[in-house]
Amino acid sequence: MQNQPMYPLKAVENALVAIKFLQERGEVRVADVADHLAVARSTAHRVLAMLVFHDFAIQDARRIYRPGPALRSIRETEVSRPDLVTAAHPHLRELGRLIAETVHLMVLQGNGVRFVDGVEGPQALHVGSRIGMLLPAHATSGGKALLAELPEEELRALYPRGVSTEASAIGDLAALRRELDGVRRRGYAVNSEESERGVRAVGVCVRDGAGRAVAAAAIAVPSVRWPKRRLTELAVPLVASATRISAALAG
């Protein structure tokens, strides 16, 4: 155990201890934090309010605090990108060979998705690699798959000013909720020319050993070759590939 600094800043210490407590417990009330910090409830409330302001916590209608987007990002780094890509790439390559189309791997970054790996399709007309790009999550299949995993409070926290209509036909948070309900029912997400004209995609979550969605795999195809009604044909091999990637991460 490290020694405490000679001149600790009590407010900073309270905030850091509260963050650790929230991360360990998963959900807390003001009284819980007050008892843990040995401070008045008014002080605990101010600490939690600051955590909410900086996205380390979210508060629901019952005044319960849960980890916010900032803490979620920290948790997701437990599966590092190099490890994720190493585990996923052989399966992405095999999936691309099987369907002869472009496949991608992406992670949630705020309310966007960062493309961290991919394999381009072999045909002359194919969707190009998006590795390194950051696109709006609600306009991509993999992004929708990941957003569908979030609790309502965390979803709202990602869109404090509403959903941008520039990159998608989804015009507001209510429409996004309906879209995500469909993702949960189907078990996969669809992007039909929302992120780019002429491109359609299907996406599903990749999970770690604890069952948490840490990434998404997607198949991206030219719209002229894959009308919307045929996208379900891509879901079966994609789900199988994502399951193998998840097993590799868990192993």
C-alpha cells in the first residue's frame, strides 16, 4: 500500500474515494457515500453532483447513482485494443473469406464508434476499410449494437443535447430508443445507408469473459449487391464469428 501524500487535498480525496466506491458497488445513494467518506450528507451530495457533472456518475429517477460514461470508458480499457484486435483478427479474416465482403471491428468512444480493425472484401466493388475512423454510433450498425446494451440513464448521458440528424435518419432520442428496441428484439443492428450512401451493414456485440459488450463486429456491403431485405442472411455468420471472438477474449 502506498503512503498517503504529506499534504492531501480533502476535496480531491473525497472525489477519488467516491469514484472507487461507486465503481466497486455499481450503485449508491447519498447516504451510502456519506457513510463511506464519513462526511455529512450535504458534502456527499456535492461530491456526487460533481461526479455527475464530469460524467463519472449518472443519477436515475430514484436518486440512485451509477457509473457514468467516463467510468464505463475506463472499465472498457481492461480489454486493451491490442489484445482485442489480436483475438479478433483471425476470426474477422475468416468471416471476410466466407462472405467475400468487408468486415470491421469497432469500440464505443463517447457517442461515437472507433474502427480498430477490419478486413476489406476481395471483390472489385467493396466497402473500403474504416480503420481509425470515428463515426456517430447511432448511424452505424456496430454502434447501435453497443448502444442497445446501455441502461437508459447512460444512453441519455451520451446525448445531453439530443441526437444529431446530420448523419442518420434517426432524428431524436425517442426514435433512437425505438431503433435500439428493434436491435434487442432481433439480436443484431442494421445500418441502411445511414453512415454513407451506397453502404449497408449488419453489426453485433463482442463480449468479454464477464459477458460485457466491449466491442462490435460488423459486415459492410455495397447496397447494390445487398438490398435491405437480404441483410438477415449476413446475421447468422456474423453472430457465429462474434461468438468465437468472445470465446477468444474469455479464454
